[in-house]
Amino acid sequence: MTSKSPKATTSLQILQSNVKWHHMENVAAGLWDAYSGLFGDQAMILAMNSSYVDPLLQFETQLKIIKSSFKTVFSIPSLEEVKEMGNREDDKEDLENLYQNTLNLFEDTLLILVSKDLYKLQILKDMAVWMNEDSSYLQERVMVIISRVLSFASRRVRGYASVDAPCLGVLAAELSLLCCHSDPLITQQAASGLCHLLCIAKCQNGTERKRSTVCERSGDHCLLTTPSNMEFLPKVLQRDKTKITQSVGFTLLPSLLTDFVWNLLMRLSSPNNIIAFRASAMLKLTLEYHAHKVTMVSKIVDTIYKQLRENPSHVMKHTMLRVVTLLTRTSPKKVVFQLMDYPVPADNTLILMWHAAGSEASVAPHVLKTILLILKGKPGEMQDSLKERRRFSLDTTNMMPVAASQALCTLLPVGSYKKAVAQVFPQLLMALMLQLCYSRDLRLRTGNRTLYAQDALRVLLTCSGLQQVDAALKRKNCWSRFNHAPFHHYGVYLVAKALSEYNFPQFPETLHYLYKLSVEDPRRSEDSIITVIFLTEVSLIDCEQPGSHSLSKLKSTLQSFSPALNINSYPELRQR
């Protein structure tokens, strides 16, 4: 007799099983309906898998069928309840076999799909979401199937040069949350599944190793690849959020880790507070150690702003602000540029986020340098002009310098910024003086009465120990008249003169910076005028010092601006 093929044998076994269990239709109708329905679902799924349907449409249709099968299969009673439906021992045994084969049939469908295309591991993520949406499902059994499919996939990819499984980051987030589940059986399966997932991610990195386990080296938790048959339970991933996030952060590629972080961020708004708090803890731990690998920084910051603006009393507000702080550590420029791209004046939500971005002294120099870069722009200036190749804003007009000036009012008084402010005092001083001039022109066009550059300048003087300078300028009505065009250049002179009279501590650095500006090509004509006024007034103080050679240097510098300018007559002008 000719031997039958494995496929024929399998079909025969299925047929025999169907005949054997057909009498169960009268004993457990729901279980029988679930089992028989799975055959039809599997046939449609696999037929579509072999067709030339558009891949996206194919996946969406298969996912829809699998969701229907999922609800049917995992809504059946537990095994104990099913066995109680039988009156005889034979019935109980048949019911148990039918029950197990129903679950196995669902699992086999997933294994076939994943064996053809690892992209369809995405289905496992959806299964975890469906499971969390309804606690009546057989959650432990769902996790067993997810873990088994991941185990199969991890064995299959061993030796692959690369793996295309873009869903690993999102799936890792779901499994990480389940690793802290209150049910220890679910926790075990989630930890096992996560370990298999990280093995797949290792292949995706192109890194091959002979064995895998989660180990600790010099305080760092790293994941090594696993043998095909995992005979141990990765207990290190159970309930230990720090080790979970370190293992995930160490293993996943930046794009996948970004998906992981994004998924946890979305879970902060979960109606289930337990899940939200788990996500909060893992999100902060992940960014604490691996924020440098996150790529969608601007999108994350923008999402946080929109959520907090919509709900200022969000239960996870402090976590979201902490996320901004942690992202600023590694990507200060991206965070600052995003925060400056919102309308002015800033609302309370944006001010809170500025405080969060500026809460650590270590990033203060980088934040201030980015703000200084923004302050080089002129408010209201068209970004598509030939001179401005860089787009500071998503808007067609550049209002980011105005936002930057307002941000300085918030950041400069922060105690952790004191040292950084002192280091860039000359740059901030001149940038704000120029912005004061630009803001005056903007006010004439828009009618906006707010002078954030002036406010920021006064804050700069105050937090730099120059309160007397601010008070002196106030007595001369300098601040109240700065918005009048005829007074502006004289106001610049008054600020420079007041600083010089009080012999401010930052004098040497400011003088050096002014000389540097004077030899550079000015970006705009008004820049050179303000620079000349400041340089002249500050330099004359230095000229009066015994043995100073600044006078000759000042003359040559000013004559480069205007050969007709007579430096010897300037002291008379100062006394008028």
C-alpha cells in the first residue's frame, strides 16, 4: 500500500475527529460551534494568504476574520466548566479533547500566517489589546498562544541575516505591561513571550549569538540570544520594570524603541488606571536610560502639549512633563524648537512644558544656545526669502523669536540656569537688544502691545545681579519709551551707558563679544547700528582705564563701519 502524504494524513485525522466529536453538538453546542466555525475561518484566511490580493487589504481582511474567531474561541467557558457538561467519563474526555483542539486550531492558523510573513506578528499585538479590553476572555490561554507563536518565530529567524518585523516595538510594549500583571500565570507567559520577542529583535539588528538569556554585567542588563528550546522561565523579566525596560531599550532598534515609547505614552490615557500607572513607570524608566534612541521627539512633545491643553488636570500630567525633561537631556534642540513653534503668547500648558524642559542644570547651556539660534531670526520675516534658507517655523512667517523671548522670561530666573546664563550673558544681552528693535517694527505692523524681548532683557539684568541697572533705566523712563521709534537708538545708548556706569562683572566678556560682532558681516543694517552704539559706549569705559590700548582699536573698528565717524567727538555726545 502506498504511504499517504503528511497533508493527507492530517486531513484524514481531522475528518475522523469531526466524526468522533459530532455527538458533542448535543452536549456542548457552543464549543462545537466554535470548533466548526474555526474551520471555515481558517480556510478563508489561508486561501487569502495564497492569493494575489493587495498585502494591506489582505492583512486587514485576515485580521477582521481572526478578531471574530478570537471572540468566539476565547469566550467559551473554562476547561473545568466544559468538562462538567459531560455526564459520562467518555464524554468528559471527548469534551476536553475538543476544547484543546479548538484552541490548537486557532493557534495553528497563527503559526501558518507567521511562518509565511513575520509582519503578521502584528496580530499578536492586537490579540493582547483585545484581551485587555474584556477580562471575560481566557486571558491566560491567550498569553500561552502568544508566547508559543513568538517562540516559533524566534526559532524560525535564527540564522537570518535580517528580519522584517516592524511591529516588535508595539508588541514589546504590550508584553512589558503584562509582565507586571496581577495574575502570576499571565506574568509568566508574558515574560516568556517578551524574551522570545527580544531574540527576534536581535536577528533584526543583524546580531547573531549562540545562546540567549537576560544577564547582568557591571550593573547593565543585556539580552543574549536564546537556544531554540527555552527550558527556563525568564524570571528576570517578571514584575521588575527596571530590568524589563533596560532589556528592551538595549535590544530594540531606534525605530522600534520609538514605537515602544509611543505605545506607552498612549497608554497614559488609558481608562484603566492600573495600566496607566504601569505605563507611566515603564515610560520614565525607558527614557531615563535610552532617550537617546528615540527618534520622534517633536511628535511626542506635540502630543503631550495637545493632551495637556485639552485636559489640564490629566492624571498623568507629571509623567508627561517628566517625559519632556528626559527628552530634553538627549535632544534639547528638537524639544526647544518644537516648544517655540506654538502661537504666542504662550498658554499655561506651554509654560509648564518650558519649566519641564528647563528643570535640569546639565541641559541649560544647550537650551540657551538653541534659543540664541532662534533669536537670530527676525519676527514676521518671511522664511522663503533668499537670505533665510533655514525654516525656523512651520508658519510662513517666523514668530519663533517672539516665543523664544517669552520663554526666556520663564527660564532665566530658574536657579539651575544661573551658571549657564552667566556664560552666555553677552550673547543674550545683544540678542535681546536686537529683538527689542525687531519687536518695535512688528508692533507697528500688528498692533501687538506686548514686548517680550524687553521683559526678557529686564529679567536677564535682574537674575545676573544687575538690579541697579534695571532700576536706573526705570528712573529714566527708558522701558516705557522703548516702543517709540525715535527713542529706540537713544534707548540702546542708555542701556549701554547704565551697564558701563555700574561696571558690571560681565564687562570683559561683553567687550570681547562686541568686538567679535563688529568684525563679522551684519545680518541686517539695524544690527550694525545697535552694535556700534553698544561697542562705543562699553569700549569708552575700557579706554579710560590706565594703560588701555582699546581706544586705537575702537577707532579702527568704528571707522570700518563709517569712515566719516569722529571718535574724538563721542565723549561730547555722551554728555548731552
